[in-house]
Amino acid sequence: MIRIIKEKLSLRDEIFSAKEEKIDVSAIVSDILNNVKDNGDKALFEYCEKFDKVKLSSLKVTEQEIEEAVKTVEPEFLEILKKAAENIREFHLMQKREGFEIKKGNGVIIGQKVIPVDRAGLYVPGGTAAYPSTVLMDAIPALIAGCERVVMVTPPKKDGKVNPVILASAYVAGVKEIYKVGGAQAIGALAYGTESIPKVDKIVGPGNAFVAEAKKQVFGLVSIDMIAGPSEIMVVADANNNAMHIASDLLSQAEHDKMASAVLVTDSLDFALKVSAEIERQIPLLDRAEIARASIDDYGKIIVTESIDEAIDIANAIAPEHLELCLDEPFEYLKKIRHAGSVFLGRNCPEALGDYFAGTNHTLPTSGTARFSSPLSVDDFIKKTQYIYYDTDALNAVCKDVEYFAKKEGLTGHAKSAVSRFEDIK
């Protein structure tokens, strides 16, 4: 049963404290990463046999396998994938940025180049559930950024093949280089490189605790997108909503993971009770009812506030991954939102729109990290390089300032590097 809270509470502790207790997999992951680093493909083949229960002769997915997968996917779903991909491209194209250059007219030029990372690595889960949407969300921004090489890894099934909907999604997104490997070992392969799999510069994509820990351990050698925690949804809703709709939205995240959080904040106790009853009615109807049941019982909450403004304050305090504002005039309330991964506005915008189709990215900051981080975007696949040009007269004009500044920091070598250019002249 979902818990209804009417009293004041320490919100971040109340919502997230139970998630702090995690199984420590760091030692196991460290051993896996070291094995991959030392033994390359040999280690990957061994882990495929151990964890995926399949003996592979090659890690790379062939063009023929991709073509066959596309043919096995229902034409209707293929068309939906294409529509979703187009929406995602449209949104992410707006994120593409150019460099700039400032010519001061006195012999000084300063500027910034925007450069895509050479190689992007995409991790796509393939365990208890396969998510073709993740392929689109991760691959399309990387390709828009202009990465020379986009490499995807995903675990094989017991028959040695990759789930066809994953390959169909890769085809639609434009990913051509795919390898059959999952888990921490896949992250190791992308970070270190093996005989088959190239070393990349950035690794993105969700995964289980082992994948998350592996990303954490290789960070610094490569860049990563984020360490994602269990899924979260917060719905801010008044009593004018349909309780069935709000319950469905909460359960859309609860079915993801037993540790997922589904939280409703409302200013109506009567509406809170209706949603609670509706959740109980709907859970047995879900295919993943056991997962949703555990999520709701352990992490589900309904917080009853004095006003919607108070509810907005709670949302900002918690900084949820997904935030629905099921209210009249949602754009007015959007102005007050400071901390959220993705915001869904109005009474007809279920979170599932963002997961699959609208075009915004569904790889989002969790566990309150929306206070300082952002959804996956084209920016994740670029880097910036500054440049400076001074001619002789321009340097001469500021040389003494640079010398003075450097000596204030006790760095006489810095000072000398500026003034030495004019000592020869004198």
C-alpha cells in the first residue's frame, strides 16, 4: 500500500534515504575490469559464456544480422521507431552549437572551437528488459554531434543473437558498429579497448549495479554521462485530475524497478485517497505487477500539502528525474521549477511520451542530481578548445600587467615568458 503523508517531513531523507543501502560490487567489478584490460577479447568471450550462457565465435554484429533483425520486426513498429527518431533528431538538432571568435581590432583574437569526441560508446541493456528507446536516445545526439565513430555494446541472448528490436532501433538511428557484450566487461572493453572493440572517449547509457560501478571506476580514463540510480517520478496534481490517469502515471515508473520511486504531491486529501485506491486496483493488471508492488510498497508516497505552491517547493527540494505538473496553467508553474530532469506539462502529458516519442531525451539525472546536472544531450558528445592570438604590439601593450600578475603569485618563470620577448629588442 502506498504511504500517504500529511505531516511535515525532511523530504530528501524521507524520499531517498532507503536507497542509500546498496550492495557493494566494487571488488567484483574491479576484477572484471582488470581481466578485460589484461586479456582483451579472451576475457570477453569467457564472460559471455559465464554470464550470458552463450559461446560466441565473434563479438561483432554483422550487417547481415542487422538486416535480418530489421526484417523480423513488425513493419508497424519500425514505422513508429522512425517517427520517434525524427522527433528526437528535431529536438537535439536545436542543441548543436558552434564556436565563436572575438576580434578585438588591436592585434588580439580569442575564440573557442566546438569539437565532437572522436569515439562514443553506447551501452544498451539487454537483460530483464530490452529498451530500443535507449538506442535512439543515446545514438542520435552522438551522431548529431559529429562523432567519427559510434560504438554500441549490448549483451547477446542465449542463441548468440542480439534482440532484434535493439538492432532495428540501431538501424533506424544510424548505428552500424555493434558488439555482443554486456555487463561491467562491456564497459571495460569500451574504456580500455580490445582486439575487437575500440577504446572510446565517452561512455553513455544505463545499466545495472555492475555497469554503474564499472562506469564509475573507468571515469577519468574516459568520460561518462552519469551514474544513474533507480527511476523516479513525481506528479504534482490538484483535485481536478482523473485519479485513474495519475495512478497510471505513477505506476509507469514503479514497474521499471523494485527500487523505483513514485511520488504524488497534491493539495487534496480526498484526491490522494482516490489515487491510492486506484493504484491498488491497477497493480494486479500489470505484466510487471510484482516489481510495481515492491516499488509502491517500499518507495511509493503521496504527500498532501496545504497548497500547490507548497507542492512546487517540495518538487524543487527533491529535484526528481521526471516531474509531471498536472495543473491548470502549467507553464506558469514551469517558471517556478528550478530542479528537475524533465518536466511534463498539463493533464495530457504522461511521462511515457518522453520515454519514447516526444523527442526530448529520456536519459535523465536521478537521486536529486538534477540540482546540478542535465539530461543527456548533444553537449555530452562535444568538447571545447580555446584559442588565443596576440601580435607583437598587442603583447607589448599588456606585457607589464602579465609580469606583475605572475610575480604576485610567485611565478617568475611565467613573468619571464612574457617580458623575454622584448628583452632581445632592447
